[in-house]
Amino acid sequence: QVQLVESGGGLVQAGGSLRLSCVASGSIFSINAMGWYCQAPGKQRELVAQITNCGRTNYGDSVKGRFTISRDNAKNTVYLQMNSLKPEDTAVYYCNVEGHYNRDYEVWGQGTQVTVSS
């Protein structure tokens, strides 16, 4: 079992920056990929960015060139550096891990609110 603890959300003005962190604990050896999803009110949860064990990254179209995902394996932590934030980035951001331990699994963090004011 993997547990996730997120931090770093908050309120920022448009054009500003925030960095989200997500620390994983438990059966971390079973993790294949870590990432971030966002969910705005009334909308479906969608991919922001994901990074695999091999370091391969995948970004949602709306954040390419503005957000950067990185991973510190020694600290079991994934980061999301968010620059040039826009009001439309306002959402709850969820950390996500995908892994395999006897079977494929997926774990979600509790979510952290990011609010970008215009």
C-alpha cells in the first residue's frame, strides 16, 4: 500500500508561481509512475503531468511550457513547478501514483487547492 501527502497549494496572482510537493510512503518500490491531476468545479479530473520511473514525462496541453514535473527518488517525492499561472489553472490538484503489486493499482492524494486571482 502507498500513502501520499501533498503540500504547496495556495492563493497566487496571475503570472505567479507555485510548487506542489507530494511525498509517497509505504510500498514505494511498486510505483511505476507519479503525477498530478486537477479538477475544477463542475469539471472532470484531468491530467496535468506525469513522470515515469524512467523519467519520461507527459503533460496536459494547457500546461506545456508553463509547468514542470520532477521527481526526487531519494526523497520519494514528486514536484510540480507551476509558472505563469492563469486564473483558469484554479482547481484542486491531486497527486497520483500508478504501480503494480500483485495487481495494477492507483492511489490518489487528498488534494490541494490552487487558486489564481486575476
